[in-house]
Amino acid sequence: MNEFEIQVAKLLETNGWHVIRKGKGFDLLAIKGKVALMIECKDWNRDIAGKTLRKIVRRLKRAYREYKLPIPDNITVIPILVSSGMVKDTYRTEPVRIFTFEEFKKFASESF
């Protein structure tokens, strides 16, 4: 696990999430209450946009559709991309939610 993944995991754990590391097609799975976050972490020194962003989102969508995780059916799974840089693209990314790390800090601290 790289430093950025560790930083994201620590942030989640500090906010009451149970974090499981590494899955097929994503880096972290975090569970809190009836919500599970399927997270892909990207610590790049450049902005994410265009083909690169579409490729990451496609891979995360596929992992989301095909996930076979040890979590109950009554838990809502949210696929998320957390980037250390800016994300510069506005094409449709549903159901994947995209955050910079700073934006994700606020999201992770919300009560679920």
C-alpha cells in the first residue's frame, strides 16, 4: 500500500470507518453503518482528465458491478475516486463519485 492510500485509510479510520485494504479493481473498502465505500486512490503530481479519468472510472464501475465482497446486501456501496491532484473533466461518471483529497476529508467526516 502506498503513502496516499495509507493517508486515506487513516482519515477514514479517524472518522469511524472500518477499512479493509485492497480489493479487485479498487484500493480500499471502508464500511460504516449501512454504507460501504469502494475507493480507488490516485496520488499523482498531475491533474486527472480525459482518457486517463475515463479509464479509471470504467475500471471502478466494473469493480462496482461485479463486486463480490463479504458485506451484507442491505449495505449501500458507493464507488469513489480520491485524487491528490485536481480532476478536470465533466463527463458522466455516475455512479462513481470523484473527490480531491481535500473534498474527501469533508465527505469522510459526515455521519452515515
